[in-house]
Amino acid sequence: MAPWTPTTYNPDDFANRRHIGPSPAEMEAMLKVVGANTLETLIEQTVPASIRQEKPLDWPALSEAALLQRMREVAERNRVMTSLIGQGYYGTVTPPAIQRNILENPAWYTAYTPYQPEIAQGRLEALLNYQTMVSDLTGLPVANASLLDEATAAAEAMAMAQRVARSKSKVFFVSENLHPQTISVIETRAEPLGIEIVRGAPEELDPTTVFGAIFQYPGTFGHIRDLTEECAALHAAGAVAIVATDLLALCVLKEPGAMGADIAVGSAQRFGVPMGYGGPHAGFMSCRDEMKRAMPGRIVGVSIDAKGNKAYRLSLQTREQHIRREKATSNVCTAQALLAVMASFYAVFHGPVGLKAIAQRVHLNAVTLANALRAAGAEVEPEAFFDTVTVRVGVGQQGIMAAARHRGINLRKVGRDRVGISVDETTDAGVIARVLDAFGVTDAAEAASAPAIPEALIRESDYLTHPVFHMNRAESEMMRYMRRLSDRDLALDRAMIPLGSCTMKLNAAAEMMPITWPEFGALHPFAPEDQAAGYHEVFADLTAKLCEITGYEAFSLQPNSGAQGEYAGLLTIAAYHRSRGEDRDICLIPVSAHGTNPASAQMCGMKVVVVKSAPNGDIDLEDFADKAAKAGDKLAAVMITYPSTHGVFEDTVREVCQITHDHGGQVYIDGANMNALVGLVKPGEIGGDVSHLNLHKTFAIPHGGGGPGMGPIGVKSHLAPFLPSDPRTGDLGAVSAAPWGSASILLISWAYCLMMGGEGLTQATRVAILNANYIASRLAGAFPVLFMGNRGRVAHECILDMRPFQAHGVTVDDIAKRLIDNGFHAPTMSWPVAGTLMVEPTESETKAEIDRLITAFLAIRAEITEIAEGRISAEASPLRHAPHTVEDLVADWDREYSREQGCFPPGAFRVDKYWPPVGRVDNAYGDRNLVCTCPPVEDYAEAAE
């Protein structure tokens, strides 16, 4: 009988068996290729000893089962009530088909921003549907593919208005009927730009004194009014009219475009997206056609591919911050693509008839409630409303709100003597009865049949007329439509996405599951905090762990994107300098910095001074010292990325920080490359004063096809008093609509930290560095690796130089598109150096998948050699014709290479081959012929002929 030998294998070890890709044996083989005896030896050769942290991260790891049990315990500490608080957040019903097939589907949530349109046609179509929905409902012809939230959209609209207005005023009018959190974020944005905010009632507006004005419709307390006269008066004065509005209300109310509005903004949250204690939700913006080039964010447009077939793409990218840099009017880098997709499918799922029915039901429930309260003698305002009323209750305010809470209802405290009530899609007769009971009204409410909307404000125009909103809504058909679109895309559930600086790592199922639990999803962000004890336990523990990881003493979880984290961090620095009576406004930024860095500095009222890079990619220390000295007592900050944007640990980082501090400046360390630091280096210990962390990179929140993101900022203790303020208080400094930003997705990062444990997080960093060095070592003979550290090592990413091949007519675009044929998303193109590819494998990729990528690159190099040796021209090569579609495969073949070579290159799967739905997309055509709403169905028919 064989002896019983206990195994040391632990199947519940999440970090080493689920999250980290290479097995111990594979790591050993990779280390041999790299030329290091052990993983620790490689780290010693890569990370300067002078910056290594002394104390390891040491909290224990949980298994997936233990994590889910812990999450259940925390969820139970939240108390889910019926929140009728409104203020931009409403109960909604997520159709199960959308929850399961979009929100919980890795084909949708693990995709990257659709910068490679050929492999993103599915989500681009869904986002085009979203833009069409927003454009139709607001009555304005151009919409973008989403912004971070309603308050951010409003602040962006203000900045956009100043850019396009004929008026040279520096004054912006804000209606007192705006949601308070929106006013707070607008005022934060205005202050460093020197914009004066004037608040008042709409009738108090003097249009000759302002460059723009924003109104809420319906107002935060329920009022609806026709804004046609205000819009006309603003236009006569050369100013811009902005309307913050509600998509569901616009299914029955006259649309802003019909009133003459120039820009409309708002949130698509109530289109099937859970409140999630604040987010994530898709903010929206639409505008008049002549303003489209000033619009921030991404715009999906329609173009053609190499065969003339219709194809979608991101349009007008020359507007974006990474191109405009310090001349940018916005630093928007992350959208809310996944949430916009959900909202668009909600509109497809219900269609215009279904949406109108929901809106009418919501409105009549509000009228029923108002009528019953008035019949009982209550003073209810306003006379005309959509879903929100305000009841004057005098000294009884506190008692009525407490009585409502006793009945499971949250109402809104308005001033000292009023209570606000906003009904929503989930409101029914039982909820109305409980509300009335809290007011002491026990008679049954009679269901209203007549609206409380003036005839002049009832919508007359059609909307959602495109056939996509009129498809058969049988669930079988809806399910197939979602599947068809996802099949057109390449996401992490199909293949590695080796994007440098984007960290496309595993988004584990166990980390994702809790976000759809109602205990987390159904909480209103302004509900009493004692109802969110579970959330606050998460915030406290996640903050403590992030402080331990970074070496900072305090965190704000409010910023809901990486770019917003940069903005919040620089605002924090600026507020600190002001508190000391110092007028500092110069920000030093290396030429290699993220494009959002100079854009963020500009938004904070800082002057950008660019610092040169040395030939090896490091910051030019001499140039830096010289410019810091010239700035002197005007030096506010330096923004650096560490490890550098070139994928190298710079030895001089402490010197850069010391020079900055010597001149009284603060050091902002961009957290984009934190995946190379966790467990090894603490930015707060090497000289950083503030950093943002891209939780959607390093801490496992999925990219969602271009959002959601989260960008919390960590600071040293001296900056803690100046962190973003609570948007509910109205204090200057709020950067998001909700106090804790997109709170529900913080659960993902917390779960990641808990299951990895301190040791697992550190091992992930080591393996990310190993995987990158393995790729660099394997490809070094075929492609120049542009930057390496002093000991010949890269950090967690490497830059492959494609510029030498331009002499043979091969462009970086050709190589990127050819990788699609191999079944890969291209690495980051032409950034930070034009004509290069920046590759980041992350720790989650197995050796087999990394080897498949290397095989693909080597096959492409062989095809370049064929061109260089004159055996085929670049124009006739598979590189120029890439990517190859099924249509190419079955069409007559007259090319100088075989079908086999074109369609099944090395690295590509044969049985599970990914076929792009379109050929190479013509970018220039799409910008010349901008179409950014669903084109007429005849256009598709013409393209197919």
C-alpha cells in the first residue's frame, strides 16, 4: 500500500492559484530566460535598494469562500430602506437580462477603452445607442459617450460654455434650484479658473453680465418651468444656456433643445443602474452641433472600413487631453462606458413606449401622493412637477422624518421646515401608504389620473425612433442582441490585453459578485450614515490598507477617476499653499508625463513648466534643478510618475523630491504605475506628498470598456485637512457628486486586498516585473527595447521601438492591426514615444499566454524581414491588409500571400479564432463626415450592397 503523503498544495490560495498567472515551475523557466537565479534577485536588479520599503505588508489572506462570508457579514450591517430623497439618485429596476448579460458578464466588464475600433464594434454600437438616446431625449443633436457623474458633467459644461461663448464675462450664473452637490462641484471647478459664481432664482438672472447659466429641470425641489425665455435672453447677450435635466422626466416633459438650450447634462442612473451608495453612474452631456468640437469626453462616431463597410470608432480625438495637454480645457480620461452601456440597453429593452409608461406611472404616483397630502391639509409645493414635491411641515420636520424612517422610508430634509419626497420607478401603492402614514394620513390615497404638468410643458416631439429601440423585446431576442455585440469585441475573457500603463489584470468573479447584492446596490448616497455601517467598515479598512501600502497618512475615496484624482491632488496642494499665505502656481511636469498631468494642472490654475527627459528616458536632473530654482517661491508642485512612464525605476527619484521640497514645492506622484510598487516601495516614503491610485488598474476594478474608474488620493498628514470636502456641505473642494465617489466598486478593491493578503500583493508586483522582463528578454533581438534601468532591467512594462521599420514602409499601426489577426489587443500605441508599443503583461497572465504573444510578435518581425529583403512590398503585405475578416477569407483571393498566412498567423487560435467584424477603420473619413447618433437603417443596407 502506497504511503499517505500530505500535499502542500492549497487550492484555496487565491493569490498564487487564481490571481497570479505563472506557476512556480513556469516562473523558474522564465527566470532562466531572464538570467536571474531567483525572483528576489531579479527584484534587486530592478528596484533601487535605496527606495525599497523595510517592513513587509503582512495582513493574512482570505480564501474566496471566506471572503464572500465576510462580505455577507458586512452587507448585513447596511440597512436597505426605501429612499425617496431624490437629489439626482433614484430607485430603479435593473432588468435581470441586463444585470446578468452586461453588468455580470466579463465580455462587457473586462474590455478596454475602444481605442482599437476593429475589436470594439460591439461596445461602440452600444455607446452609439447611448448617445442617440441622450440626444433624442434632450433634443440636442450631439451627445458624448458619458462623463463621470451629473455634477462633473455640469462643471465640464461650465468650462465648455466659457470656451464657446461670445460674451467675455467671467461670471457664471447657477440656479438655486440645482442639486446642492452639483453646485458644490461647479464652485470647486470655477475657483482656480477665476470664474465668479452667482447664485439665484432663474428670474433674477441678468444675462448681460454672464458668459453662461445653468438651470435644473426639473428643479431639485420639484419645480418645472419653461426656460425658453431665459435661453433666448442668454443668446441675445452672447451667453450659453445649460440645462441639467432628468432623462426619465424628458419622456413626458418638453425637452431642453426645444427651449433653446445649448447644452444639456445629467445622470443616466435611473435607467437601470443601481444607486450603489453613490456610483458608478453615467453622466451625460449633449449640445448643439456647432459646439461639438468643444465638447469634453469621448464621442463615438460612424466611419467606414477598408472595404467601405460601416464601422464605428471614437471620433474627434484631437479634442482629447492627451493631445492638447496644458492647452486642454478638460482632463477627462475615463468615461463610464459600462454604465452607459447598461443605460442604453435599458432604453432598448423598454423602447420609447415602455419608457413613457414608466415615466407616466412615476408622475401619477407623485400626483397621487401630493393630492392625498393636500387633502389632509398639508402645504405641498410646487403646483407643477414631475416626480418631486416639497412639503412645508414647520417644527414637525424632525418628527415626520423619524416617523418615515420607522416605516422604512428615507425622506429629504429641506431647510428647517420642509421635507422633500421624490418617487421613482420602484414606488408603488404600499410605499405611498407608508409615506402618508408617516404624515399621519391614514385614508387610502385615490390614484390620480390627471397630470400636474402644464400643457405647454408636455412633450410633443418623438424620440427613440431608430429601429434599434423598436426591436422585438422578447428576452430571447434581447439576450441574442447583447451576445452578438459582445462577440464583436475582444476583452480579457478572450485574450491578454497587454496595454502599457493600463494594467489589464484579472478581475476575479469573487471580487465582482457583491456589487450586485441589494445591500450594497440599493443604498442612496445621502441616506443616514447609520444605515450604511457596512460601507463605512469597508471604507475604513480599505483606507487603512491603502495607507499601509503607500506610506501616506490619509486618503480621500471621493475622486471617481484617475484624472479626477490628479485634479483633486493638485487642488489639495493649492489649498495647502493658500493656507500658509503663499502664492505658488508653477507646476513642473516631465515631457514624458501622462497627458492628463498638464491638463489637470491647467484646470487647477497652475502654470505648466515642462522638464526635459534625458536620453535614457529619465528626468533630466540638471534641467529639473534649473527650472525648480527659477520657479523659486512660485513653485507649487512637481508631477512625476514612478516608475517612470518609460517603464524604468529611476535612481534619482529621491533627489527630484528633495529639490522640490527645498524650494517649498509639493511632490505629486502619479499612481498609474503602482502595480510595480505595491509591497516593494511606498511613494509616501520616497518623498511623495500626494498620489492618486488607479483602483481600476492596480487594485482590480475592471475597466468596463472605458470606465468605471476610481482615483482615490493619499496624502501626507500636513495635506490631510485640505482633502476634497463633502459635496453635501457646500464647502469648496468637492470633486464628485457623491461623498465617497463610486462607492460600490470600492468593494472590488477591498476584496482584492483581502484575498491577496499583504504577501500576495507583494508577490503580484514581483511577478508583474518578471513577466515584463521575460517579454523584453525574448523580444530584445527582434525589436529594440527602448528604455532599461542601469542594470538592464525594465519595470512592469517595456517599450518596443517600431520606428526603425518605417524605413521599409511598416508603421506602428500596421503592427497593431496585425496583432488582431493573432488574436490580441495591441499594446499601448505611440505613447509615451511616438512610433512605439508599450507592453504590460501584468501578473495575471500565464506563461502560455505570454508565449503566444511573443510568438505573434516574432511572426510579425519575420513578415517585416520579408518586406525589408524585397520579397514583398509593404503595401502588398499582410501587415498593410490587417486585420483580416471572414469576408476576406471567403472572398476571391488575389493577394501575394496565402489565405493561411493572412488569416491564421502564428499565435492565433484555429478553433477559437477571433474574427474582427470590420476591416481597418478609416479614421480620417469618420472625422470629415461626423455622425455620432445611430445612422438611418437604410445606411446599413447601402453598406451591405
